[in-house]
Amino acid sequence: MGEDQQTTWDPHRTIERGPAAAETMVVEPPARPSIGQRLTTTLDIIRSNPTGRIALKATIALVGALVVLLGAALIPLPGPGWLIVIGGMAIWAIEFHWARRLLAFTRRKVQAWTRWVTRQRLSVRLLIGAAGLIFVGFVVWLSLKYSLGIDVIAKLLAYLATN
């Protein structure tokens, strides 16, 4: 086979070199790009077209806003409200520089808080954890009382008074 001919990759094919084919080389498949590289390439292709750029920016803005609003609605409830808000900011960061900066700032502050807490004594960490549980319990109580009309503390006190 000549050096100038185009061939497709075949895992079972070997290339023989030299007049007596003294050496044999196995052809490796081309490296497959990672998901991140494929996503970056796809976004670059979309951004290369002015209409695609505007549509992508509008789509990212809308999806990010929906995720951030969902997270904001879940913040008072126990669960991943703040995590969902940060996820929405990460979606915005795909297209908006301000969101990228805000996400980096948030990441730095969370990492600094985590480093500070891990340096503290066990008693301080337990106190922080207890304060967090009390706060979550208070938020759950308020949520049940004002959104569903269930006053858990009044029912608990009534139950304790009758038994």
C-alpha cells in the first residue's frame, strides 16, 4: 500500500514496513475526545453563527433562571436549596462572565468556611452542627405552620398534656 493513500482504521490490520516486512506495527485507534471537549466544540459551533449565539445565550439564561428560582424556593426547606442555586449559577456561567466570577467567589468562600470548620476542635464542630440542626428544625416548623397550617409544637404540647 502506498504512503499517500488514505485508509480507515481497522483494529486487525497491521502495517508492514521495509522490503522484507521485518518490522510490524499495530495501528492504535484515534483518541476519542472527552465529553467536556465535545461539549466545548459543540458550543463553539453554535456560537459561530450569530443566530445560534443569541439562541444559546437566551436558552442558557432561561434554564439558569429556572434552576435558580427553584433553588431559591427550596432554600427555606431542608434540602439542597443552596446547592440548586449554585447549580443554576453554574449553568449561567457557561455564557455569562459575571456568573463565572460570582461562582468563583462563592466557591472560594465555601472552601474557606470548610477549611475554617475543619481546623476547629470537635466541640466547636458539634456546636456548629447543632446550630445547623436547630435552624433546619425551626425552618421546617415555620414551613409546616404557615404553608400547610400544621402546628407541630402545639400538637406535641397537646399530646403531652393529655398523656
